[in-house]
Amino acid sequence: VKLVVLPGFVFRVSKPCIVGVEVLKGVLKPGITLKRYSDGKIVGRVKDIQKEGKSVGEVYEGEKVAVSIEGAVFGRSFKENDVLIADMSYDNIRKLRELWGYLRESEKELIEEIVKEKKYSTKI
């Protein structure tokens, strides 16, 4: 997933941090570890996602939701307008490549972005 932290939507600074985000690409699910796109520093792990006051299991590109992020401190770990991406291992990327035909175009683009950012071989 790739998302942006929405300005003016900080609901809790820590324990866990709760902020509003918009999903730019991919699928956001609880359990995903997020890192800053700009420098790759780990932000924290998505604990819960809420849409219209109800917990949801996943959200897609273009959706705006509130997320609680364990281990993050707003203002220290990240700030408004920061772009965050999923921290994906080599093995996870390789597994997703095996499912390439089932992925959306935006998900494929995001995987290519992550591969380039991590400097993995494009032969994964």
C-alpha cells in the first residue's frame, strides 16, 4: 500500500497514533508495517482501520479512512502530508509476482516502485 497522511486529521498522537489517511495505491490492511516513502524509516504497524466509525478489514485506492498505528508517534515518526508505504520483504514481493495476473494495475505499479526503491533485481 501507498498512502498519504491527511492534514488536519490527527486524532491521537501516540499509544496508538490515530490519523486520517488516503490510500493512493494498493490495499491497506491491519498488520501491515508502514515506513516513510522519503527515507524508508519504519513508522509502525497498522493496528486498526476505521471507515465511517466502523472497523474494516481492508480499504482500496482513493478511500479516506482513520488508521491506528502501533509504535508511531505523530510529529516524530511522521507528519501531515507524509507519504507512507508498506515495508515489503524480498519474499513477499516474490510471492506477489507469482500472483501477477490477479493484481490490479495500480498494485503492479506499486510493486515496481517498491522494487526500484529497495534496489531489488527486476527478475524477482
